[in-house]
Amino acid sequence: KCKSVESPLRCVCVCVTQIDPEELFTKLDRIGKGSFGEVFKGIDNRTQSVVAIKTIDLEEAEDEIEDIQQEITVLSQCDSPYITKYYGSYLKGSKLWIIMEYLGGGSALDLLRAGPFDEAQIATMLKEILKGLDYLHSEKKIHRDIKAANVLLSEHGQVKLADFGVAGQLTDTQIKRETFVGTPFWMAPEVIQQSAYDSKADIWSLGITAIELAKGEPPNSDMHPMRVLFHIPKSPPPTLSGDFSKSFKEFTEACLNKDPTFRPTAKELLKHKFIVKHCKKTSYLSELIDRYRRWREEGHSDSSSDDSDSESSNKENSESPEWSFTTVRKKKTEGRKVLNGTGQDQLSKSASLTTVISPVFTELKQQHKEHSEQRLAIEELERNIRLAEEVCPGITDRMVPNIQSKLSVRLVFFF
């Protein structure tokens, strides 16, 4: 199994097998459309076991090669009953087949569509997620996209983490990350601000997921994702309101501390009284799967399977189609360089950010270097403009001509 992360193209080629996958596997129904391609239920012809088959056209997904490589690399290195199993990759023409464990119970987000969970079901699910996070963090890996859509269940209620397309690897020498990735509503403040962060970012996302499991949607779901990115770092952390136990509210509060150093680890949260008191065996979750199937049989349709982001039939927030809840991935530039939030704009897609915005802010900060409050305000404004460019590449190129135009009109009027 390839361990290289230096060259995405080479890594994909090394990791895959040249045997014709159609000789080994039979594709059945399409069960979803993931981040990089379609997902099918399939049969391993050698063992007759059920598998999930993710197919990706590498010619069409050229810009996503690095993310595909990342997911394959992380999954191939994981060996845990709480992580979706990876069986191998095969290349047929330009199509890459990724063979995964099939989890027929659906995602936690699927199951939420049939109605809310009770606290015992939430505690049971959170305990299994925490076991997966404890394993990942012990391996110095960060998932970076924990949410109900990426929590999958087997038909018997086993809970596993999925979708590792934006997972990060820490090393002995690099103990924090700075890349801006994740899904806005679940994203930790330090990730949004592109500060150095570590596995505690997953704990924040877990706290948001806990509220999502209780309420059916994450906090601030009525906001535009762009606004949420500005809202989260400046506002008090979300809280779990409503008729829930004190221990459940304390659990979410512990996860959603804005200072990551005060957030508990996954191992510590496994001992939290909410988990200890309310958790049951995972077979208890099979009731949710049966309820969801009955809900579908009654004629309800979530029209979700075409937009799934994992190895089950799910869709992110089909009940709120007006906003996109999809994952923010690393922005690619020419030559597949990665915009990592630390490069002072040399990788930015916006020429105006480099040629106009940055010089202006440099001059302003120099002018106000003796006034700390004013300098901090200028730095905050600059950071927000950079964040806007991260989320909407090219927005400063569109903004600057509008400002110039309005200034020209005002000057003409003045003279």
C-alpha cells in the first residue's frame, strides 16, 4: 500500500491494481453520487459478499486527484472497526474503482429524516463516533469533516466514520494544521480563522454534530454558509437549547469551547456522564434503521441518493435546498498547488488581492503600527477579505472595479 503523499498522480497509479475490476466485482444499483464520482452497491464475485463500489473518471476529476489520493491513503492506513473499511483500488481505462465496505443502514443524516433521535440513541451513536475519533487521533490523523452525513451505519446498527477526502495527517514535527477545509456549519473557529489547529477541531465538529442529531440540523442552518464563516469566530459558541438532559447540554458545551485547549479529548469524552449514563448497545440503533425504511415505504422520498457524499444513500440537507452544505476542500491553482492559508496570496486566484488589496493593507498597518486597536481592526478586516476570497475565488477581482467605478462617479460629481 502506497504511503507517499508527494505526487497525487503517481500515488493513485501505484495504489491501484491493473486487474479488470469487472471480472472481480458486479455493480448493482447506484446508491449515491459522492464527492468524486458515483457509488454503487456491488458483489465481490469471489466471496459473494456485498461491497460499495465508488467509480471515478480520472479525466473528469483531474483537479480532485489530490483529494482522491488523500482519501485512499488515509483509508488504506486505517484499521479500526469504527472506520469504513477500504478493500482496494482498480483502474479500468480512465475509471478508478475504489472498493469499500458496504454499510446498508444509511447515514445518520438519512435516519434523521424520519424523525428526531432520543437521547439514548444519540449517546450510543456519539460513543461510536468518539471511538473512531480516538483511533484516528491516536494515529495523528484529523478527520476535519465530522457531521451526520459522514456517519454511516450497518444494517445491524454498527456506526462507522466515512468520507476521508479532507482528512489531515499530523506528524511528530508538524503537530498542527492550517489548511482551510471542512463544512462551514460544523467548522471550528480556529479552522475558519486559519490558525494552527489539531485534533481538537474534530471535537468542535462533534459538538455541532451532537446538536444536529438532537435538532435535525446544525446551529445557524438558516444562515448563508458565507455568513456563517464570519459569524462563528465572532459569536459565543452554540448551545443545545430545549428539553434535553443537563448531562447532554454539558456534553455539547464541553465540545464547543472556543479555546481548543479546554476541549476534552475523544478519550476523555468517552467517560463523560452523558455517554456513560445514556449509552446502549449499537443494536439499539437498528430501530432507527427500521423506522427509516418504514418511512420510505409510506411514500416519503428524500430524493437523496443521487447526491450522496458517502458509501450509503444520503444527501446533505435535502430539506434545506436553498443553501449548500457541502464540504469546503482545498482550492487548487495552476499546477495543482494548494492554497493553504499561509502563503500571503502568492497562490491566490485573484489578481486584485495581490496587486491592490494586500498593498493597501500593508500600508495601512504600517501607518497604524503605533495604535494597537486600530492595527488589530485592520488585520481583522484583511483576514475577512481573504476568507471571502477563499470561499468565493475571484470575488475581490469583481469587487475592486466596482469600488473604482463608484469612486470615479463621486469624483466627477465633486469636480
